[in-house]
Amino acid sequence: MGDNGSEKRPELSRRGFLKAGAAVAGVAGIPAIARAQGAKMKIGLMLPYTGAFAAPGIAIENGFRLALQEAGGKFAGRDIEFIKIDDESEPSKATDNINRLVTRDKVDLVLGTVHSGVAAGMIRVTKESGVLHIIPNAGFGPATGALCAPNIFRTSFSNWQSGFAMGVVMSKRPAVKNVVTIAWRYAAGEEFVKGFKDAYLKGGGKVTKELWLPFPNVEFQALLTEIAAIKPDAAYAFFAGGGAAKFVKDYNQAGLSKSVPLVGPGFLTEGVLDAVGGAAEGVETTLHYGDGLETPKNKAFRLGYAKTFKLQPDVYAVAGYDSGLLLEAGLKAVKGDFGRKADLIKAMENAKIDSPRGPMRLSKAHNPIHDHYLRKVVGNENRVAGIAVKALDDDPAMMAACKM
């Protein structure tokens, strides 16, 4: 799950991509003119439907389908046909799976995925084929950095962003002069820690020690003992899913919650509160979505989602929903004619999305620019306590690596 940007591949410049229009469509097996006249738009859903990330995969699809339902079952009058592949969160199968969608099924757009390693494999194919690709979760930096391309968009976040937002929050607290970081050592963990450090160190804070575990190790005891001995003013942690649930419980059981406040990016407490009981009470995180956002758009979204799927939406459902809104904005601009790929891409680039998360627009590298919220665990909610950073853009170093 590292940065694949160092591998030598044919580069697709913006000018070359847009000039090639129909030719690129032909590479993907899509005759641009024939497909533009009344044909259904074929969308490949390459998401995890089994395994550890099945719940996020299902929520993303549900969110996308809700956007389509609200548009009357068509985007800009265009019928949609779905082709689904379970990517199993397995990077070794990514190339075969994405090639099946692009070459055999001849999809016009791919929506995927959750796992960054799988997304990296997808991008290698979609970047070179020119097939439209919306990433509804995987936050790894190179997707909108060294691996960026005109046809690739992200509607979720970059890992760096939520780390940076918490660094801003901590740097403004006079009582928090030194922090210990603890995270899994793989691409995502390193990006979440880098984001935090970029903001916290700039604000005058000190990172006393960086503690790392190999992914997906969950043996935390020795490192918790080290945190207790160091006695920092706070601990910044990144884990997710079952690993996050175990870490938060172990942290609480070690008695650290009372002496060393625990903070992190939103995924430290996202989707795990039921599993940890009261162990997460008071933990603060930063993310682009949270419980209790009292906006008309979010209220309508949550009601519509609950009515349609008999479930409560989460951050993954929001990204799926916004993927639908982004595509709809592009298709409206070209009156449903997805053969006009250059115009479609330009409209998607310029779209201003009224998202349940708040206002969202895209950077030049096609990463969301959006507010990040400070959230505090209260009972079984990640309750929004305020805005940590308004209209947060991506890591400047990552954006500089994007050439298109």
C-alpha cells in the first residue's frame, strides 16, 4: 500500500487525454459515438462486499443508489446499468477485476474502492485506459498526487487531511505542548501521522516520540506502557475497524484515558462505538463528517437513507452519495451525452456539491476541498463539536506531485 508513483508507466497528460477523447474511449472498448445515442451508461461497482470492509462497500453503493433515486432513477435522463464485482479488499486480484470491467464489460465509469492497495491496482488500469474512475473511500495520497489523471476523481478524503485537522486543533491548546503518536506502519498510517505533524509542529508543538506497529498487529500493551512512562500531554493515534476498537479498549483499561487525552483522525472511533462500550467516551477526532450536523441537506439525506435502506448512514454512505451527485453534475452539463468526455470531465472538475458533509468542491488534482469537524465521543455518537479547519485542501507536497 505504498506510493506507486515511482513506477515507470506511460503518462497521460491533460492535453493528450482531452485531445484523444474518442480514441481513449476506443481503448476501453467504448465506441464514443455509438454509446452516446440513447445507450445506457454502464457503471462498474468494484467494492468490497465480503470480509472486513463489506459494511463500507455496501454503504457506498447504497449512497450512490440514493443519489440516483433522488434524480428520478436516471442521471440527466440517462439510464444506468450496474455491473458489480466484489474486490474482497484483495490487492492481488485488483488488476484482473478492473480489467474485467474495463475490457470485457466495457463500463463507462468505475466506482471503487475502500482498500488503498486495491485502489492503487485499479488506478494503474483506469489511468491508462481513460475510463472515468471515482474513488469513494481509499484515502491514500498518490491517487490525487503522483498517480493523478484527468479521468480520476475522489469524493472521500485524503488521509493527510484529517491528520492535519487534528494537528491544527492540538496546536491551539496551550496545555498540549508535547504529544506521542502511535499508528500502524503502512502507507495510510504514515500519511495520517504526517498530516498531524505538519500542522502540530508548525504550530509550535513537539512530538516526543513516534510509536509504530506493523499492520495489522494489535498487540498494544508494550507501547501503552511506554506512553504511560513518557507522560505526554496527549496521544494521537491512528487505527481503524477492529484494530481501533481493541486499541481504544486497551487504552482505557490501562488507565491512560484519565491522564493522557486520546485524539486521532476520525477513523479511530468511526463505526466502532458499539463495540467499545463506554471506553471511547470523551475521545476527540477530526473528520469531514459527524453526528449531529444540523443542515437541511444532511437532515434530508439521513431521512432518505433511513427510509430507503432501513439503516443509518455513515461517512461511507456520504461518499457514495456524493459520487452520484458529482456524476449527475457532469452529465447535466453534457445533457446526458457521456461520449463528450472532455466536457464531462470539465463539468465534474468545476462542480460545487451540496453535500451532507457541507460544501464540497474539488482541487486541481480532483481531491475534495471540504470542512473538517472536531468531534467528541458522547455515548454512541461522534458528536460534532465545531469546525476544526474550513475548506481544507490536500497536502501541498502531494499536490505538487500531480502532473496533468
